[in-house]
Amino acid sequence: MAKNARKSLYQFEYRRSPDQDGPTARRPVVVIGAGPVGLAAAIDLAQRDVPVVLLDDADRIGEGSRGLCYSKRTLEILDRLGVGRACVEKGVTWKLGKVFQGEELIYAFDLLPETGHEMPAFVNLQQYYLEHFLVQRADALDNLDIRWRNKVVGLTQLNDGARLTIETPDGPYSLEADWVVAADGARSPTRAMLGLDFMGEVFEERFLIADVRMSEAFPTERWFWFDPPFHAGRSALLHKQPDGIWRIDLGLGADADAEAEQKPENVIPRIRQMLGHSDFELEWVSVYTFQCRRLERFVHGRVVFAGDAAHQVSPFGARGANSGVQDAENLAWKLARVIQGRAPAALIDTYDLERMAAADENIGHSTRSTDFIAPRTPQEMRFRDAALALARKADFAKRMVNSGRLSTPTTYRASPLSTPDAEPWGGSARLGAPLPDAPMATPAGEPIWLLDAIGGDAVEIVLSDGPPPAPAPEGVRRIVVGADLIDVEGRFAERFDAVPGATWLVRPDQHLAARFRHGDPDRIVAAARRMLGEA
């Protein structure tokens, strides 16, 4: 019987844990919250041989599409966690978008114009499907214990961990953990228990979000309207989802009555006016406002915040879930090294530094998008209208039109884990950024993608010009291009500006930490130790 037997497709049974009997147990890691971020963190830790307890106060996966757009980088992470291909197969793949003002097309864009990547630019997939795939994967890992209907109601910081009080249908129990990962969402009870609050900006603009079932043959593209004829003076967004469902977002203004706007008698006429017909069914409706805020710090003693519990952004640009999954990946390998005694606890401080920078980057993009989509002042409105008018005539002005800058991974430009370049480099690989993928082959001719070959290890990539001059640094796996992997299409050489004898050091989260045009064993060892938090 599966560890988490289902009552229905998305509902799970409460099961009593042995930790509820006897003295208080101690676990290496407890993750709070079984949404995409908590599940991703728990799976990543378990795959790195760290036993994990994952607590969630519910017994089911959430309803409604909620999170929808998953970026190429997030899909690469999910693929390493064992669910990426399921997401691509079930989801709607897209890379093209169009921006309109009124009925006029202002411009179109292509998010991944080049070939030679395993994962697409974006996949649209209802969040409940992603969570379902992640729960299935978690259920298959023996060292990952998901406990449904286990609500954390108390948290006490210890010198070397934390003590949790957990409420269950059988009553409360206590559990201690060396580390706690708080991924319990925007209203994070953990954040409240520690007396923490966000800093940033709250937006008053309201938006209607609706999942609509229909057979309309719109292209599989992202369509965004400023001042559409069917919703004058506001904005609209149309996206395709699996199962014949379409996501529709409509700007409502700050004064809209959230409760009234969700009533079918008000929603259906809006959708009918947009589509020009009544041949559709409402699947799910919500009205939302949003915030662009974050915690001052993400690491508080032995409690680490991730995802919406740590930071919140607007939905424009699909930055919420994507940045949350990238939080989880950044944290998991560091936490694993610390727990396993391979790095000092100070390595977790680099999570704080790197992911706060990522949050600030995403908050900046989200704030600018919101100000452009829903101007709050006459000056902002004049700028937007001028930019839209100019974009019809001049290509350079299209960059000024902001319908939501779509999620891209953060480059860790100031990371203490990186070794600065000593020489200039071309190509698309960037120091501190995730590696670009490339089609490769094994010596036997079997196709393999570069990121699949790297996996979740610390890796040294060497472009062969003869035997490597020294063994790979301790704790780092070596891949020799030209021997272990063959660059069958020349994409690796192009994207990495590769020359014979060059070396690249890759972190366990697949970010580039160092690169050298010529092998220098001492410099490479020093850079590897820095990359892994040992220096």
C-alpha cells in the first residue's frame, strides 16, 4: 500500500506517526507546507540522502489552477526531481506571445527562438497537477515522510534546532528538528509564530481570474490586451491550459467588490463579452490583489523561509511559483552538505544572500509590470500610453511595453561561492547563472542532455585536449567533453565559448561557479572549495 493512500485523486489519508508515541523525536529536517515549494525542497533533500518529514495541515491538494506558468529553468529543476517530463507531457507547451492595444497587435515575441534545449520555454499546467506529480514522487522516496493533517501550532527556537508543537486528529505531539524549512505560503503561520513581517508594497488593484472550459481554437500563445474593446480601460490576459481549460485574467480596478465580482451572474457576462459567445463553462473563479514584499531576512536561526512564506510578487510574469522552486533548489544542496557534515552552517547564509537578491529582482520586475498594466497616477498613465503608441512604429519602444516580464532565473552576480573570471568569455553561459543545456551523446552514441548528465552533483567539466593534468577536486565529479560526452551538434562549444583545455565548475544546483581557459590545478581546487562552502 502506498505511504499516502488516496481517498480520491487529490485527497490523502491522515496516518498516525510513531513520533506521536513516546518521547519527543529528533529529525534532521522538517519541511512545513506541501505546496510546490515544500514538496520540491523535501524531494531534493531526500534525493540527497537526507531524511525529511513534510508536514501539511490539509489532507488534499488545492483546487483551482492557481499557479499556471512554469519556466524552462523550473522545468529543468523538476526534471531532476523526477517530475519534469510528466509536467511537459500533461501541460501546454508555449513560447510565443502577442500584445494588443484595443484590437491592434502591437508586437509578438518568441521566448526561445533557438533549438537544442530539452525543456521548452514555458509550460502551462494547473498547480494541482504539479502538486499531484510531486506527491507521487515524494511517496516513492523511502526517506521522505509526508504527514497530512499535521498542523504546526507552536515553534520554539533551540540553540541547535527547533521544537515544533503539532496538532493532529489524535491530539498534539512535539517534534524536534535540526533545521526547519518554512514553505507554508503567503499567510505563513510559521512567520507569525516568529513575529516576522514583510517589508514592501501592497497594491490595491483587483483582478478577476477565471478558469473557463471551452472548445475555442485560439492559438497556444500568451495574449495580453491593454484597453481591450471587450473590457474598456482595463487589461486582459488569455492563456491555454490542459483539459480544454483557458485562464482568463481581467483587471477590475481598486474599487471593485471582490465578493460581487465572483458571482456567476457578473462573471459570465464579462467572459461572454470577451469571447463573443456563451459556449463555455466556468470551472473556477477568484478575485485577487497582491503584494510585492519580502522578509528582511530568510534565515532565522535554524528556521529557513522559502517561496511565498519568504517573499510575494504579482502574478504578472509568472515569478511566484518559479522563484519558489528555485529557492528550494538553492537551499536543498546547501542544507544537505551542512547536515552531512561536509560544510559549516555558514553555507546557509549564502542562501539568504542569493535568494534575497533573487527576490529583490523579482519584486522590481513585478512592481514595474504592475505600474505599467494598472497605472495609479496620471503620469504613469501618460507614460504607458506614449510607450504603447511609440511601440507601433519603433522596434526599440517594444522593450518599454511591460505586460509582465516573464520569469527568468537569477544570476548570482555577487555570490561568495563564485570565483571571478580571469579572462573574457563569450557564449551564453554566464558566471553565477544556471548552465545552458546542450544536446550531447555518450561514447556509444546514445543521446543525452548536458543537464541530465550533470544531475544534482558538483561537477567539473573539462574540454579534452589530452589527459587531465590532475585528479578532479575532492567531492567533485569530472565530465570530460570529448571522452565522457560528445558535443554532437557543437552547441556546447557555442554556448560555453569552449576551447580545448578549458574547465568549468558547476554547483549542485547547476549554476556556473567558476571557469578557466587553461587548467591550473591549484586555482581549480581553490575554486571548488569556495563553490562548496569549504573555503
